[in-house]
Amino acid sequence: MKIRVCLWMLVLLAVPVAGAQDSASAQEPANPPASQQEPSQKPAPRRPTLGPTPPTLQGPKTFNTTDPRRLVRVKKIYVERMENGLQEKLIVDLAKIQRFSLVNDYSEADAVLRGTCLDMRRLKTLRSEVYLNEVKGASIWQDNVRRPINPPSVEVAVAESAKLIAAHLVESLVEAERH
């Protein structure tokens, strides 16, 4: 008996919902297929989505450009002191790019490259985090590089990190100039 009552209530509740769907579909105008549309009506262009990026052989990118316009405008960079001599290696590798001029005075720079280079001996990893900011403090670009140590030595890992960071900066610059 209780089952019959429940079934009747379910039927009574389902009928108004089905009727509401029919009236909603009747109010919407029917769109003809694309082949039957007038030539003056063009379909809306597809917008890019934030869907997943395709996988690469190198894995996910470790660098990020926060402001491409500012990155393109940077001409003079001041490199702050970093642990394990990373700043010296970065100065050498950035000088090879010849896109930026490196300055010794903070006040002459358009942007400041600052960061850390920590050797985590227990984890046998060298972690370098580098940020390119405007002199006023606005973020332009950042990179996060991890390299194994023991073997190779910390000095070799720092040199590899500096080369990777410079290569990532060039790649970001090329991408920013395309847009």
C-alpha cells in the first residue's frame, strides 16, 4: 500500500516538471542547421579555452611570464646577490643573450633579477627560484629549477641551473614578442 502511494506521488510530481520542460523548449526559437542558415549569418568564432595543454617530452614548464608586455620592454637588468654563486653564473649566461644589458647600479635598471639557490644535501637537490621584477616591485617573470647534486657537484648543478634559467628567459621573451 505504501509503495502505491509513493508511486502516485512520484507520478504527480513528474508531470508538472515534464510540462515545464515542454513549454521552455517551445519558447526557444529553433536554430536551423548550419547548411540552411543564410550566408549573412556567420557562426560565432570559437574562443580559446583554458583546457589542458598537450603533454611535452620536457614535462610541465617551470617558468611563468606574469606580464609579457613588461618583459618585452626590459632592457637593463640588475642581478641581486644569490646563494651558491648563482648570480655570477646568471650574469655570464645573460651576457651571452645580448638582448639585455646588465647594470651594476640598482637605480639604472629597468628590472631586478632576484632569487634563491638552496642546496638541500639530504634530498640531494639544488633548488633555484628566480624572479624578474620591475624596480618598483611589479612581477614580470619567474622560474623554479631543480637539479640533482652529489653527483654532480653543487658548482656544476648551479652552472646547469643558470643555463636553464637563461634559456627559459629567452623562451619566454620569444613567446612574449609573438603576442
